[in-house]
Amino acid sequence: MATLSHSAYVYCMSCRDTIEPSFKEQCTDCYNAKNLTRRYHPVTGVVLETPYQYSGQLFKLDDTIPSDFGSFPHSSLTLACTTDFTTAIPVVPCVLDRELPLVTLPMPQTEQVQPNIKKYGNPADAMVEFPCGETSEGDEKKIDEVLNILFLFDITGSMEPFINGAKDNIKTIIPTTIANLEKTLSEKYNTKNITIHPRISIVGYRDFTDVQHFEFVDFTNDINSIHATLSVFRACGGGDAPEDIFGAFKLAMNPEHLHWNFSEKESSKYMHTTNIITLITDAPAHGAFANGGQSDSYLNSETEKDWIDMMTQIKSQNIDLSVIQLTSMMKDTVQFIKKNYDDDRYKLNLTDQSHLEHQSMAYRSCEMSCGVGAGLSACAVASAVRR
């Protein structure tokens, strides 16, 4: 690890070494701003045997990679990406000052569900049935509560420190949420015989041009599986400023991908199930009504009505919604979601951290984790009180 004079530090998104906040996402060995060299492919996250140069534009990769680009890693030459994405130019290789340590991360079970959707975890976990409802043990009331938590996580290039922050704190965030929900239910039903059965899911999303558009793990009560999935998420890609937030919601509400195990509203199980979606991102959604005036290559990817229908569907399934706003350019997206989600029964839980944009990434990552925990607890309590 490097020795720093600063008390605050962040981790390099490539080699995971500690770096000064002024260097932002990568250390000077992994990313040379003057020569525009990188150690990792900016879209796919593939480790390159030699660094390559690029013009500042991200590679535009889809299911068919232009043959001119060759293959990665590439050992004989480095490649420059031209703005028209069609020509690979041999350049003089950049020699690193030191050999970079490559990090070996745990690899959870994975399958390719669709060409641009990768699924992690054990599918059987999502099928596990938990007791749910109100029973009696002698003279005491017993409550079994299912707690479904879904994280919608932007995993494009700028989000690496926040992914690391979630990974480092996930094992604290969930128990804290459980404790707050237990306390609320205990007071509401006048019993201390409360059992919470947590089920956690993560959907990582990027944008339309990215080879791996979505990566996710279905609901599981195995927190180690969630931790492992966060460990293999690599922040890369993104293209234009907005990201495919709507696509992430769409995947989340698709029963072929995520098994919420929704119940009929009249059932006891419905009355004792808490459902929460937490959106964590630093970029707006596509569309003139949401992108905050940012350059948008997919202006018409979804309509306002699509969003309104999505918010209606989310509320119809008794899902509380929390948003962690990491930047000011998310303002229009957040306001649009809030406008179409809020009603007499449901209120968007917003944690606005856009005022921290100029703080160190280490500090912002820590604050993000605190915001996620507070938002989850607030949503859990709101769900319990609303019954």
C-alpha cells in the first residue's frame, strides 16, 4: 500500500491500492491522464496484459466487436480507440513504473440469462419459503415477517468507490434495518416474539451500449452471496451521462428474473411482508423529463407514461422506494420519480448527498452507506406503520 500524507484516502478502481483523493478513480500507475493510458478496459473491465491508449472516447462494444480491435488482453501492441470506433491504431506501449497487484475476488455461481444480462447466485435460494404471518405461542402473539430488500446499483465507471463502500458495510446495514423493523413491529403488535426473515437482491445496471447491461443476484437470505456479488461487480462503461435506470426497474419487476413472492392483499402473508427498493446512482435517467439537460443518446428509450405505469406497479405490490442521490445532475430524475410515486399512502424516501460532490470519495462512500442504512430503516418503519 502507498504511504499517504492525507488522512482521507480512496481505493484505485483498478489495482485497489490506496490513492490520494485528488487522483479520483485510479492511481497514476493505472491511469495516466497525460498519455490517456489505462490498465483495465473501460467498458468490459478486462485486465489488459499491456496498457493501451485511447482518445478519451469509450469503446463502443456490443454483441459484435469490430474485428479491427483485435482481442483483449493484447500482448503484442496497444490499441487506440478513434472517435468513429472503427480503426485500431498501433501506438508505443506505455511502461508502468511498477508491477500492479492483480486482485483475486470470490466468484459466485453465475449464468448468462440473456446476451446482456448476467445472473449470479444459487437460483434455489429465491425459492426458499419462510413462515410469514401472525400466530400464537401460548398466551403470546408471534409475528413472522419477511423483509425483501432490493438494491438497484449503478455500476458504471464512476461508481467503483460506492460499490466498495456497499460491500464493506452491507453486513452492518442489513442487521440495523432488521433491528429497527423488529422494534416497530413489537410496539405495533404489543409482542416481543418477532422474527424477521430477510431476503436480499441486487441489480447492477449500466447503459444500452454496454456489453454487460445488467448483472444481478436473485433474492437470497445468504448475506455472503450478496457480499460476493458486490465483490465481482466491476464499475465500467456508461457512455453518455444518463444511465438505464428504467431498465433496472423493469428487470426488478420481471418475475422471470426476480422472485419477490408477492402475496394476495387479503392474505396474512401480505400483511407481514416488507418490500423495499433502494436506488443508488450518481447519474440521471434517460429522457428529456429526467436527464437534467445532460447529453442523452437515448432520449426516447422510454416515455413518461412508461415511468408512471412503473411507479403504479411498484406501489401495487406494496414496495417502499428509497433513492440515494449522489450528484446534483440527478435532481430532475428524483423529482420526476417522486412526483409519480408519492400519494396518500406512499412517500419516496430521499437521501440527497449532492452537496458532498466535492468531498473525497472515501468520505462520500462512507456517507452513502450511512444513507442507505437510514433509508432502509425509514422504509421498513413506514411499511409497518402503514398497515
